Amino acid sequence: MMTVTSLALEIAFVLVISPTSAFSKACETAGAVRVPIDVPEEVLCFPAHLFQRSKVDLLVSPIFLAVIVAGSAYVVRLLGILEVDDDAQ
């Protein structure tokens, strides 16, 4: 579930900054893409070559996600949050 969510956010970001997107049309410079930020009135345009995908992109997201999930599971186990207390019966 976390992998699907992570990839969905990445795909949404890539679609928004693509040169054919209506969102990117606000950039008047050829070869520039608009980067979404929290303030809708602000228009930040950067050269498109800064946002090229690389082969590393396919590995970094799943590895980072696996580290976060494993770390979270370790912290939950360390704190004993899911531990059932047998003396309570």
C-alpha cells in the first residue's frame, strides 16, 4: 500500500511538471517547467533539464520506502506497542 501511494505521488508530480501540462503553461520561457509550491499565486519556473528522470530514480524510492517501513516495524517492536500482556487474563 505504501509503495502504491509513493509511486502515485511521484507520478502525479511528474505529470504536473511535464511541459504539456496546463499547469506548466504559466512559464513563458521555452524549455521551462513550473514547479508546484504551496502558494498558488507564486510561479517558479526552472529549466526542464533539471527534472530529467534517471535510472537511479527507479531504485531510490522503493529502497527508501523499505527502510522506512522496516525502521517503523523495528520501533514498534522495540516499544512493545503490539505486545500482548498474558498477565491481564
